Amino acid sequence: MSKKFYTVADIAKSTGYNRSTITRWLAKHKIKNAQMKGNAPLYSAQVLEDFKKAHDNRDTKPDAKEALMQEKNARIKALSEEVEFLKSQLAIKDQQIDTANRLADQAQKLNLADKPQLMHKDSDETSSEKLDSDKKTDKHWYSWIFR
């Protein structure tokens, strides 16, 4: 069995992680390189397998975008329900306004129906007062002296 060695870039390419993440993981676990090829440290296949085992839960984490979408969908649903509730309240308010307008029209019609009768009574009283006031104005200016 020939041992295969990997550089940090090779491990990053095969796992899909960033090179700095792999370098930090190697430093954290104090893993020494098996060989050097020029300036590049080479690590055994065992290191690659250990890294994959340590980071295999990457796929099991809930996707942030999916969580955000679920949150947005829940917010949209709540807002839609609120809009429907407000529409129903608006319809009720419209009915109340129509009823109030109808009652105001009826009250105005009743008031107008009563007004001519009141005006005829008032006009009879005012005409008799006018006659009395006309009689009083027929007096001359000196009549008040000779009383």
C-alpha cells in the first residue's frame, strides 16, 4: 500500500473548505507534517480522513438561506393574515358609515318636513306683531309729551 500525501491546498480542494480553515484545524490539533516538498508541507491520508470526520456535520447544519426563507415566508403569511383582518374591519366600518349617513338623511328629511309647519306658525305671530308695531309708529313725536 503506497501512502499518499496531500498539501493543504489538496485537502481544501477535496473537502470544500478554505485553506485557512484547514491550517487552523491542523494548528489546533497540533498535527505535524509527514514530509516536505519544497516549501509545502505534505500530510498523510489519515489527516485528510480525520479532517473529514471532524467536519462531516457541515452538510447537516441547516442552511442559513433556507432558514431565512422560512422566516420570510412565516412573516409574509402573518402579514397576509393581518391584511385580511384589516380588510374585514374596513368593510364593517363602511357598513357603519352607510348606516350613519342613511340615518342622517332620514333625520334631515324629518326636520325639513317639520320646518314648514313651524314657519307658518311663526309667520302668523310675526304678522300680528308687525301690525302692532305699525300702529305704534303712527304716533307723532310730540305725542309722548302730552300723555
